Amino acid sequence: MPRVVLVTGVSRYLGSRLAGVLAADRSVERVIGVDTVPPRPEALAQLGRTEFVRADIRNPLIAKVIAQAEVDTVVHMNVIATPLGAGGRTAMKEINVIGTMQLLAACQKAPSMRKLVVKSTSAIYGSSPRDPALFTEDALPRALPRSGYAKDAVEVEGYVRGFGRRRPDVDLSVLRFTNFIGPSIETPLTRYFSLPVVPTVLGFDPRIQLCHEDDGIEVLRRMTMERHPGIFNVGGAGVLLLSQAIRRLGRPSFPVASPAVTLVAGAFRRAGLVDFSPEQMRYLEHGRVADVSRLARELGTVPRPTATAFADFAARSGTRQVAVDAAEALEQGLLGLLQRGSALASTASGLPVLADAVRGAVRA
């Protein structure tokens, strides 16, 4: 049983929830939460007796925190998926990759270390038209991620494997989560589904696989409190087609031709509506499904099915249907933007103009 647990990224939604759940277990003597910024007021109540330490895992001083507290279990939750939330792509990569390297170096030097749990992502498999129906944990991606969060996750897992070879005495669990969804969590995918009109890629209807936020926390809790070394895909059984998900929300969709996808995604990102990244756009074209049978054998259970998790999001997220006339007006506005988008994007001043136009159309 873990005695002293350190959770990174504790000021973020999943990190604070997990730290609170672990702190509620009296068999754990101490729970230490680490982040660069203090938790928000709404997160403080659920942290319970978690001890917050303001520290940057990119700084070698994290080794002192682990050594002085005699931490025996580390749960690494601070792998960030959105550049805007990290302060830009450069800062995001530093936190994800350099931060992980420093954290692993600190864990390697700590004689008290017994267990490391790493929150990873199924995005490391990429999204390609040549993908298999199911990605097992041993499968190799047909197209390696070349940028963004997915590329960072590939590098993070490489460093974690190196740590495992240097410290074979430490139980190592790597959890490749599918996209999180639920009534409270906010991700690029939940923001995408919350748009008044949901853009899709013309001619594509990808399969999506989801993990309910409550089930993800339970898997993390069990991996922390129990001994389950290895690599595991984590997600709900079954899939939804993107068109099915949009219809179940009662929202209109707006198909965008492939040549204009990058332009539209950039405009939405600059408007502050959805932080689209290149790998997320490929996901909305080709989808991705992971095999969760290994997790089922290990834990005896898996997260609730994708359709059930999505139904909870649709019922409790507060999304509202859009009137037909409002949808038609937005559609016409977006069509107009696409018609003049190429000319606007060809100049340095055109991109802010296009972003402002998208923001105005959506607010209208």
C-alpha cells in the first residue's frame, strides 16, 4: 500500500479530483499535490487534506520535495494537451517533456520510490486511414504523430520506459486514456461538441471512443492503490460515429471541405472557441479506437461504454439546442468566411480579421 503519494498537476481538474480521492483514504498517510499555480477555489474543497506544494517539475528542486517527504508513489498527471492552457506551444512542450525528464530523474534518485503511475494518451497511436480497427497496447502507429500533444506523449513514454530499465524495482503503470468526457470536465473535445454549429470534415465520419471522467478517476485510484504494472489502454467499450454524437446533442453540423479545414480550425482557435491542433483535426477525420481488453482482465472491469458516457455528457453538461433560423444564419456566415478566407489568410493582417469574424458569427 502506498504511504506517501505525490500527484503532479494537482491544480488541474483531473489532478485535483484524484488527489482528493486519495486524501479521503485514511490508509494513505500523506498526499502531496504539486503544481506551478495554486488550485482554484472550487478545487480546494475537494482536495481535503492534500498538502499543496508550489513547485515546477521542470526545476531540479522537485527532487528535494520527493526526498524530504520520502515519497514512495508518484502519479504524473501534468502532461498538458492544450497549448493555450499552458501559455503557448513552447511552454507546453517544456512542461510535458522537460518536466517529465526532471521528475523521472528525481524519482530515480529517491530510494523510497516504489511505484510510478503515468497518465498518457491513446493519441500516441496517431490517426490515419491505414489504422487497424483496434489498437492494442503493443501496436505501432501507422503514422507517427509529428506535432503537439501526441508527439509530446510519445517522447514522455520513451523517457518513462528508460526509467523503468534503470529502476526495475519500481512498479510502473502507463495509462493510455481515450478522450475524456463528462458533465464537468472541459477538454478540446467537449468544447467542440458545445459549439452552436459543429464543423465536420466533408466526406469523413470517424469512430470516436470516450472515457467518462468518473471512471478515469477510479482507474487512476486503483492503479495507485493496487499493484498493476504495465501499459493499459483506458476507455469505454464500443464507439460512436461523430455524426451520431452530433445528432444526439441535437446540434446541426457544418461539413467543411478538406482544403479549408486548416483555415477554419485556425480561425476558431484564434477566436478562443476551440483549441484545435493538427492531431485533433486528423482525429476528426479518421478517428481512433483502442482495445481495452487488457485493462478488463487486469482490473475485472472497464469504464462505462462510450455511448453511456456520452449520454451523461449530453444530459448534464447544460448544452442547448440551437434554433433553426440561428443555425442557418451561422451557416451562411461561415460559408461567406470560407469564400473570402483564402484571401484574408494570405496576408498577415487577414488572420485576425478572420478570427474576429468567426467570433462575431458564433456570438450572433
